[in-house]
Amino acid sequence: QVQLVESGGGLVQAGGSLRLSCVSSQNVFSFNTMGWYRQPSGKQRELVANQIRGGSTMLADSVKGRFTFSAIANKLSLQMDSLKPEDTAVYYCKVGDVWGQGTQVTVSS
């Protein structure tokens, strides 16, 4: 069973940046899918970035041009720039069918 440990969340002003990390106990490239999701308080979890094995990264329209997804064998990263208050959410990494524990990102206006 792959285990995922997230870090990097916090409080930041609008226009600022954060980098989220998701350390995996197994090689992420051995799984069919990997990526990031977020869940604002009281709302549904939504896709932020996803990559299919052998394919390219897909980003939600709301974060294109601001967020960057990357991955190495045992870590996923999400670089978040030009943050907006509407980016406030709990962010989750996902590898295959396994979720990270979530990390809170709060963007103040």
C-alpha cells in the first residue's frame, strides 16, 4: 500500500506563492495516475492537476498559468504562484487510488 505524506500548506497573502510536496513510499511512475485535488470548505473536491502515465500534465482552467505540477520518483510537487483568495482549500495529492492526508492553504485578500 502506497503511503503519501503532504506538506507545504499555510497562510499567504493574495499574489503570493506556496509550494506543496507529497512524498510517496513507492515510485509514483509505477501508477496509472497521479495529481492534486482541492476541497474548499463546504464544497466538493475538485481536480487541480493530473497526469496519466505516459502522458502530459492537465491543469484545471482556474489554475492554468499560475500553478505548475511536477513529479520525481518519490515526490509530487505543486508550485502555486499568484495565489487568489478563491484558491483557499484543503489540498490533497493522489497516486493511483490513494490520497494524501491533506494540507490547508489559506489565501488572504
